[in-house]
Amino acid sequence: MRHPHTLDAHLSGVEIHRDLRHLLHEHEDTFDAVEWCAAQRWCNGRVGMAGISYLGFTSYCAAITKPRGLVAVMPSCIKYGNEHLSNVPGLGSSCAWFQWAGQPTPTLQNFRRLDWLHLPLNQIGAEAGLDHPNATMQLEERGFPGSLSAGEISRRLQAIEVPSQIVCAWYDEFLTENLLNYERQAQAGGDVRLVVGPWHHNLEDQTEPRLGKVPLPEPPVNRYYAEMERFFGHYLKHGVTTPLEAPGRVLLYVLGSNQWRYENEWPLSRAVVTSLYLSSGGNANTAQGDGLLSWEPPAQQACDQYSYNPLDPVRTVEGVTIWNLFTDGQFGDRAAIECREDVLVYSTPVLESDVEVTGTIKAVLHAASSAPDTDFVINLIDVYPDGHTQFICNGVMRVTYRDGLQERKLIEPGRVYEYRFALRPTSNCFLAGHRIRIEVTSSDMDRYARNQNVADAPGTTANVAIAEQTIHHGGAMLSRLELPVIPVS
């Protein structure tokens, strides 16, 4: 950059750590910054904005406020408006962001002091000297401060007039919100494009051509910069006002087959919802058990059981939270998880042909618990011919929010409920010779805060209880995955 400048948002500096009212002044600040840039002698009058995470948010702010000179934006890996989609606190994501960004600079090197196993949850930050009231709100399941309604978010995004290219990552915490943003702008007829790649939140760090043990054709970050150059080269360098030409408005990276593909829409209307049903002989515990996924519904009803102890939770082995820069997690093999008795494992037989799953996967679980509150977690896994297990995506159901996020409703211990919930969207081609697998368990630390299995107010207690969990399947209780399968063309 020939003329670099640094612009501070309101409340930046030392005082921000106690008054980080989330993203309060960025709309007015970005408006002023863009108009200032456009008026400089060294500027051709055309300004673009791009950025990942917080900087992606500021790109949205500029597009919404419509400053003179702004001609295109490329927001990446961020949600707009603090949309509240889950009451399961993400320890490694948003609440950690508040505890990090809300600190005066001298304390940042102490981020690793945070002990995610500490109870009560709402004292995690204080114990490490990194507390922040906005993080406490999330740990107590009270949502995000300053959240906008879905209707207000749609109204703002649909008013964007400049060309937009939204960049998402299959392994980003904010993937679902990013895809919703694209749909909102597209429905309004805006000039908006979508790129979804094999990235996590800090996609600029992905310079190795692999995802864990799985090799990729090129370093993932290369395509990100290539798409940025193509997009801004069109609208900024050449001053073109006509839409950017491409085979489609959506560019997806299909995991498994490891190829980029253009589409004309998201979600894909040609996807066929196809069910995979859970079954077993009653011993699906661990990868050595008898859990099975089948395309036909099992006629015989059965169940699998496990004990979930919050003091011994399943710990995340993938680096798929927002905080890869602070953690050492990678795409590890699942063997350490799948040998646990509190993990049920269900797999298909070896696939005879490719099965591409692109879209949002839905889960239907018929389950009972001895606890008044608990979680059920489903992890989708691609099992390679050599036995390697590659994490694809997951979803979590906090049972007390089974009817929505507005009210916490305890369950009746021992009663069987039907739980319906979504896994994170994905695009993965399960190749012939592979197997499709799911893990069913009740915790996923440190990606999510564990459920303590008690009726106490969330986040405020150190009390825990062991929950006896039962997953029913077959007969009248068809626990299943509903996969958006793309037909072979």
C-alpha cells in the first residue's frame, strides 16, 4: 500500500476493555473513513473494502451506510448484527473474542491463562484476570449484547447497493450466518456473489496445501487472494460498472473430491433430501461397536446407552474454532474420541459409488436422559480406506431449547423426546471406497461449553450430575440424518 493509514474506531485504546459494547460506532466510522479516502489526491475516487472477521463486519457497515466513493465490498468470515442462532456457548469462539478484544494491550499475552474447564462458567474470565461482561452474558446463555432481529438484519443487508462478494469457510464458526447473509442479499436482487472454501476463520494462515492429513491441490489461501484480485480488479482498477462475469454467482469448494465448482444459487435446489438411519444391536459404543447407518429404515426398534459425565467431557481435537491462532488443535484423527464408551459410532458399509452432500444436514434423534437438561452432539465423519477419520461438520442440541431460544424448558427425566436440529452446512463428496460415519455424544469441549446436566441457572453454578443417555432407533423411532444429496449429473 503506497499511502498506509491507521484509523481507530471509537473507544479504541486502553479504555475499550471495559466499554466494548459490541461494534457500536463502526457504521459512522467506516462512512467517514471511506469518504476521506475517496477524496485524497492519491485515490482514483473508487474505494473497496475487504477483511476477515471484524474487518469483514466493517465492510458491511460501509456498504449499508453508502459513503461516496465506495464501489465494492468483500466481507469474509463474519456475521452481521450479532444474530442469535444458538444458546450453546462457544468457548473457543465469540465469548473468547470478547475476553480477548476487551482487554488492554498489555494483557493479551496472557490469553492462554483461560481455563475452559473452570466452573462456574461465568467466572472463567475473572479467574484468569480476563473477564468481560459481554462474555459473561453468553456463558449464562443470555445471548449476544446488541443483537439485531433477523428482520432488521435482512432490511439492512437488502439495502446494500454496491457489488458484494461474501467469503465463507466450511470450518468457520460463522459459516451459517454468512450463508444467511448471502441468501438475504440474493433474495433482494442485489449484485452479490458467494465464495465458500476449505478454510477456517483465520484463512490467511492456511499456507499449507492440506487439511490435516488430507492433501489439497494448492494452499487454501491462494484461491482467497485470487478471488479478491479478480473481484476488486474488475470494480476498482478498471472502473467497470457492469457485473463481474463468471460461470455462476456461487463458487464452492467440494471437500473430498477437492475441486472448485461454480453454481447459480445457494442452497442448491437440485439437492435431494436422503435419509440415513441409525441402527444397532444395542452396542454402538466406540468404533468397535455394532452401530450402523443404512439407507433403509430399520424395522426393529432398539436403543443404545451411555453415561455422560461433565467432569470428563469429550475434548475437541480439530482446530475448527475461531481461535486457531491461540490453540494448537489440528485436524486430528478421531481414534482418541471413538474409543470412548460415551461416544456412539454409526457407520455405513463401504460406499460403492460417490455420495456428494452439499447443504445443511438435519438430524432427528429420539432420545431420553436422566437429567433435566443435557446436550446431544452429532459429528459427521468421512472414513478413508486407510482408516483415517476426517471431521466434516457437527451440530449440537441443548435440549432445554428444543422449542426455540426464547425460553429455557427443562425436560422430564426418562421421557423420550424427538429432537430436530441442524448440523453446520458443508459440501463433501464421500468417495467410493469411503464410509459415512457419525458420532453421537453429549459434549464437545472446547468448541462448546459442556452441559452440566442440572436445572440450575446456566453458567452460574459449579454443580454437575452424570446423565444416563439413551438413543432410540428403528421401528416407530427413526433416528436419522437427512442429507442434501447432489444427484450425479
